[in-house]
Amino acid sequence: MSLADQLAATRRAFEKKTPPEIAERMHRATEELRNSGILDRALKKGQQAPDFSLPDTNGVWVSSADLLRKGPLVVSFFRGKW
């Protein structure tokens, strides 16, 4: 199954279990983000991310450059815990 198929399945599952007023609010927020131009400023496939530092799960700041010296780096953004 492709990533697009997985995302579509996740979207359908979300729609089934989420109250319509909540789903609509989330769709509006997504549309506002798209209309803000944020996608034009996002990195494109193949572009290199700038160096950055973020806190790890223990609150210790970690540099992307330090991690890249050890091997490939995957960054995952976790929006929140609901």
C-alpha cells in the first residue's frame, strides 16, 4: 500500500470516528494553513534541511549536525497527545 493510500485510509477512519463539528473545525484549520503560503516555504523533496537543535525526550539539546555525523537522520514531528 502506498503512502497516499495509507493517508487516505487514515483520513477515512478519522472521519468515521470524529464528530462532524470537530472534523469541520480541523478541515478549516488545515485549509487556513494551506492558504497561508506555508507550503511554498516548506522544504521540497531532495532539499537539505538547515542545521538545527532540538531537545530530546529528556530535555537535552541535540544538534542535527552531531546526529548526522553518526549516520542518517529521521526527524518526526509529534503534534500533540490527545
